[in-house]
Amino acid sequence: MSQLPILSVRDALEQKLRQNKITILIGETGSGKSTQVPQIIQALNPKHERIAVTQPRRVAAINLAKRVADETKTKLGELVGYTVRFQNMSNAHTRIKFLTDGMLLRELMLRPNLGQYTTVILDEAHERTVVTDLLMGFLNDIVQKRDGLRIVVMSATLDAEKFTHFFKGAQVLYVQGRRFPVERHYLPTPVEDLVDATVRTAIQINIGEPTGDILAFLSGQEDIDKATDLLNSVSSAMPKGVPEIVPLPLYAALPPQQQQNVFDKVGPNKRKVVLATNIAETSLTIPGVRYVIDGGTHKVKVWRHDLGLDSLLTTPISKSNAAQRLGRAGREAPGKCYRLYTEHDYHTLRPQGEPEIERCDVSFPILTLKSAGVDDIIGWNWLERPKKGAIMTALTQLYLLKALDNEGKITHLGKKMAILPLPPHLSSVLLHAIDSGITQPVLDIVSCLSIENLIMNPHPDKREEVNDKRLPFVQASGNMGDLIVLRNYVLHYQSLKSNDDKREWCKELCINARAMANVEDIRKQLERYLKSNKDNIDNGKQFAPSDLFDEIVKCFLKGFVGNTALSMPDRTFRTISSGQTINIHPSSCVFGKKVEAIMYTEYIFTTKAYARMVSPIQLEWLQAIAPHYLSRRSAGDE
Ligand code: CDP
Ligand code: MG
């Protein structure tokens, strides 16, 4: 540990921390920022300091807390802890708390001066997530007003100018990272199949190159799972004398224990191949990596104005991402980086990615600001202000959700929505469910929607078999769509007694068993949030099943009024908000059914625009729930 680069600037850092309220620390990934800086600050005044360290990702928050607890030889959850959505591992004595940026924002809503902390460290500021951006705005203000608050902004990229301009009087400190030369290789011609190219490259490295682990970047879970399977199938068939390949996936939706595996050493004559999303780009450092394979793409959240939802799109990375990826190979010794694109294509990449606030739905940030009492949204102290059009859309959405009133002031409902750890659509659904006396079934469904990749795509060979197994649950939904089917899955899962039965059943239906187990956890947490809000959630009403299904769908419609579409003669649908063409995804139980209108809670774009998680709706419902919306839209449509 003694040779971590951060320790060579310890004195200078301590001096800056003592003398300034705001310090900006720039240092390459792996220099020891996240693990050491909290401990250095804690040591300045052990009895006094209470430190919050934010991370854009849950995995990083959990992993760092574990690491720092180890380093301080304390039990996790005591001196060092973490808080992430739906999980709290800290207590009243915790001095160094790692949390996701979202959780700190929530704490800030409840306690606007953050009096519970003496220091707030905003880590991974270069990632420029919407929430980190918001926190910077709030903290810049709080730090002027409150004595005894110190802010540290940490970033892995050199462009500190934006931050120094923003935080007046901030001091900047640079840490020189350890860096060994990394040889770069490009492809002579572009490849079609990145999974295949990744697997081939990993095998070539394994056969031709001396010891050192491999880190491969792919865009998402699906590709990572495919590559892991492929590598597993060849790992034992390596020529004699060649190390055995141990493929290890790493993405956010993976259960924590499996994520942990990538940090463990593998035995002799074995070589780790970590297949990761951009999670491994800066926020996690995996020891032992000498070879990097860079697929050149990642998934980013993009707001589709025409469809009314954020969606994840696979897009080319920026040069800055490519540099970070390459850097991962040269941390401990000289390394090699294999870019699975041509040198020409590299030069066409944009220098930096666009900050999230410029491309995502901003209704959540705006609700947060309103809840914090900020009325002038446009004039607020933004690190980067969203486009005016995006702000207007968000205000309209929040008004439709009844979070804001006619004058743009936050409503009682809006205040409650702002503290729930859910996107505004889902918060609104849940709060309406309480009024309708259907909290329990809606909680089941909202919990499912809060988890990615719960219902998986069956392998094409298995599709028919899986669909047969799913059929009874679809039939029991009374043709009321995918949300009701989800609930039927949850009910059946809960009725199974043993864990083996649960696992077996999930496998048969191609449901992610780990994720399903999480649903229960999330449900409990949400219930706790509602209770702490003093909401009366136990006033369950009795309905006949088909009435209950109607009530549930109507309740979701209140949150997803903007995500509705009308049937066209050619079997496609046109969104009510913008008249955009949208298709029902074949995985939906509404696919191929004749319905006059639909509501969808998910949207994906592959070869065309698809609605997923679809429920048929009646136009009368829409009329009753949002008369202004419908008349305004259809008038404009003619
Ligand atoms: O934040 P930054 O990227 O500057 O570095 P860090 O996360 O503090 O990591 C410092 C060093 O600790 C790295 O070289 C990692 O290899 C090591 N580390 C580790 O081995 N296991 C962890 N769970 C976290 C860090
Ligand atoms: Mg870090």
C-alpha cells in the first residue's frame, strides 16, 4: 500500500484540506483517491470528522466500503459503511460512509444543510452523472453558507477547468499516476460481431502472451453473458502448456458476490478474463490486468423525446473513454491494448462524452430542485444547464403527474415523490396506489420494474418451451398485459416453499432467479419508505380479480400518461404525445392482440422502435385521467 501515488502528495493534500473549504483532486484511476483520501481526512481529526463519499455506481460504493473497512481492520458497517438504494450498511457511529450520489441527494432533501457531515467527497466527478452535477450545484451553495463543511471533488480526467470555474476559491491538486507504456493494436478492418472478436482476441492473448490477466470491455450484460459462455466452452480445450481461461463477468445487475469474484486471485496456470461494462473504466480497479480488449462501444442513457422515456442506446465511446480503458493495462507493468476498431475509426470518435444532463430526461432533477424550494429553474446555479426545451418538457411531465400545480409550485404529492428512491413516473404510480387501496399489488409490480433484466430472453432453441411454461400466467392475467403477468409471477414465486423450488421454477420460465430474490428485498425497502412518509398503506380494498386488474392498470396510467399509443390500421401504434410510430415488442403478451390503445413502461430501439411492458388501455380511462392531454394532443394530430 505504501507505494500508492496518492501517498506521495499526502502532505500537500493535508495542507490544502486544512486551509480550504473546497479541494479538487485530479489523479489517474488506481492512484488511491477513493480508498485513501477518506482515511487521510478521517486521520486529520478522528473524533470530529464525518465523511460522505459519493459514487455514481452501487457496485463501487459497496466495494470501496469493504476495501476501506479491511484496510482499517474494522467491521463493515461500523467505522466504515455504505448506503445504496435499498441497502444500508452503516450505523450512527459510522465515520466514513460511501454512498451512491442518489442517496446523498435524498439525504439532502431531508436535511438541506447536510449537517450530519463535516466533509463531502464527490468522487468520479468526471462521469458527470445528472445527480453528481446536481449535488455540485447544491453543495456549492451550502458550502458558502455553512461553516465547518469541506468539499472534495475527485476526478480521473485532467479537464478540471469546468470544476475550478464553478467552485470559486477551490484549490486544485494533481496526483501523478504510475504509468507503464501500453502498446496499442488496431484492427485493419472493422468487425461485425464484437462478441466473437473479443473471444478470439482473448484466446490469442492467452496462447501468445506471457502472464497477466485480461480485461475486456463490452457494451452490456447480453454481450458479456454471451462472451462468458463462449469462453467457458473453450477454456478446457486449450493446447497443452497454455493457461486455463477463467472468464468472469462484471456488470451492475450482477449479484454482489459474483461481482466480488473479479477481485479474487485465480490459481496458477489460470488466466482471468474479466468481461466488463464501463464499470471497470474508472470506478473499479482490478488488480493483475496486463491486457485490455476494447470493444469501442458502451450503453448510454438517452432521452427519447418522441417516445417519452429514457432509453439505453449502444453508442461509440469517446476518445477519453478509450484512453481510460487503455490505461487499465499499464497500471502494474507494461501492457497491451487491443482496440477492436480501426485506427481510422478511432480518429472519428468525439473527444469527450456528452454529460448526462444534456441528453437525459430532466424531470427528476427538476422535481428535486422544486422540492428544495428552487423556483427559478433556468436561473439556478447549474454546472451545466439543461437545454430549455428539455426543462420545459420536464415541467410539463411533472405537471401531468400532478407533482407541480398550475403555477409550477410543488404539490404535496410532488414532495412525497421527490423522496422516494424511484423515477417520478413510478413514484407517482405508487402514491396513487395508496389512495386507490391497491398498494400491495402495485408494490409487487413497481419492485419488479425497479430491477433490470428480471425477465430474460430465452435462447431461440428454448423459446417455445419457455413460452409454454409462461402461458398459464399470461392466461391468468385476463388479457390485461405484461404488468399483471409480472404480478402473477411474483405471487407464484412467493407461494413456492423451498429455495430449490424457486430456483427451478425461475429456470424453467427463464426468469433471473437472483433478481427475483431481490424483488422481495426491494419491496420491503419501499414499504419502509412509504411508512416513514406516514402513508397509510394497509387500507387494502377488496376487488373482484378483473376489477383489480383494471384498477392496477389505471393506476399505472396515472404515472405513464405520456407513454401511450393508439392502434393504427396497419397494426402499428402511434404515440399520443408525438404521433411517432411504435411497435409492440414480440416478447410482450399483448403482441399480435387486437387492442385500441396501449400504455408502455419500457421502450427499446433495435431495428425499430419497440414498446415493452405493454398494457392494453381503454380510451375512456385516458379521457378520465388526463382529459387535457388527450384533447390537446388529438387536436394537434389532425
Ligand atoms: O480511486 P482511485 O482509482 O484513484 O484508486 P483506488 O480505488 O483508491 O485504488 C487504489 C488501489 O487499491 C488500486 O491500485 C487497487 O488495485 C487497489 N484496490 C484493490 O486492490 N481492491 C479494491 N477493492 C480497491 C482498491
Ligand atoms: Mg476511484
